[in-house]
Amino acid sequence: HRGIDIAGRMDTRIHSPISGRAIIGESERAGRFVAVANESKIVFFAHCDKYLFLDGEEVRIGDPVATVGLTGHTTGPHVHIGAGILDKKGPHTLGQYKFDYQDPVAWIADLK
């Protein structure tokens, strides 16, 4: 389990901590997810209820990108937050982006 889970109420908006391009998708485990990637970082939010951006759309820092939900494997409304550093040789892929996971707390601290 890479990332952190934050409990929330259904339909609470999830805001992007970075500007970049939106990636939306769905998987059995993560449910509906939205990610935002820029030239060096990627952040993703899983178990979303509603998307507030379209795939490939430009996101600005602070924009609400999705709402808290119950999709995928979950026992209650929450958002799973994952983060990574883009790396062309990274072991993980999301859309066109290859990356390596990073602890979300350290990732957010690096934003300052």
C-alpha cells in the first residue's frame, strides 16, 4: 500500500497540489482515479466519486479535480493519495508517464 488514505465525506472536493495535465481512469482496485502530472512530478487520487476534469485537460494548482468516493476496494469514503517523481526509466506507468513512487508526505514537503 503506497500512499496515504484520508477519510472524508462523500462529494468533498479534492484539490490538486500541483499544476499539470489531468489523467483519469478506473481500475478494479483503485476505482475511479485522477492524476495530475507536470514535467517532474505526479500525484494521484483514488476511490473518487466524480471527475471534475477531463483526461488530458490542463489543471492549475488548487483546482478541484475530483470528489471523495467509495469506488474500487474501500470500506468507507476516503481518498487514497499517491505521489511520485517522473523518471523515463521508472518502474511504474500511468498514461504516458513513467515514475517511481515517493512517500506523499516527503513529496509534499518538496513542493515548498
